[in-house]
Amino acid sequence: MSETRKPRVSRTKQLTICAMLCALSIILARFVIPMPNDFTRFSIEAVPIFIAGMYFGPLAGALVGFAADFVGCLFSAFGYNPLFCLPPIIYGLCAGFLGPWLRQKPSIFRLALAFLPAVGLGSVLWQSFTLALVYGSGETLFASWVIFLGSRGIQFAVTYVLDVLLVFLLQKSGIFRAARLE
């Protein structure tokens, strides 16, 4: 059985790449894709967070996810709410814990499985509940949650496919090998 090891990357290079991935996530989330309404946003902001976790581990991925969400909220009219920062952290953690497995034999199937917990638990279930909690009221909380689940389920079905395809195509392009991350 062949052993897949991460190449040794200096701390300075790792910090620099993570900072650039954080900035890229902020740009992709806030400035590239327009928001059709206050609750729906199609973006590929999770791709750089996922890449940070996949190549630098769960802690780096979680920190990039948190930093991208926190700093990105400074550019938002809604401000910062710590309840909403969990999904980007989950993207980084999932990619970090599954990074060696994903790098060992890159495949679209493995990437789809790695993205699934973050999308399902974080982006769809947790954020739908949080949106219902923030914007709903006591007696309509469950109804609000179901409505958010439906709309966010469709939204994240689309972005899930895009995220998986983008990371897969980036892996196949050799850009990570050129950056000496593989």
C-alpha cells in the first residue's frame, strides 16, 4: 500500500497561501455572484476554504473558514452573527480530516463525499435553522425552518455540484502540484 504524505511546506508559505485563500473566499462570496434576495446567495466561497483544509489540515481549514466569514461580514450590510460562522468552519474541518484520503487518489466521488457533511449539516440544516431562529418568531419557527430548508436545499444542491467540480478540475489541472502542495 503506497503511503501518501503531504510535502513539507514552510509555515510562512502555509500562512501566506491560507491568507490568499481566505481573501479569495471573501471575494467569491461578496463581490462575484449577485444575491437574488436576502436569504439566497449562490456562491463558490467554500472552494478556497475546502482547499485550505485539504492541503493544510483541519485547523488551518477551520481558521480560514472562520476568518473568511468574519472579515467578509465587514463588507455585508447584515453585520456579524456568530451563529452563521459554523458552516464555513465545517467546510475546512471536513476537508482537513479527509485531506490525506482526498489527495491519495483524487476522484470526483471522494470529493463529493467530503463536501457532503459540510453542505448537509452546515449549510442546509444549521443555517436554515439559524435563519429561522433569527428571522422567524416563536409560533412560526418550525414553518420558517421548513421554508428555509426548501429554498436552501435547492440553492446548495446547485453550489454543491459547482464546488465539487471546481475542486476536482483544479486538482486535475495540476495547479496544486505546481504550487508544490502535492
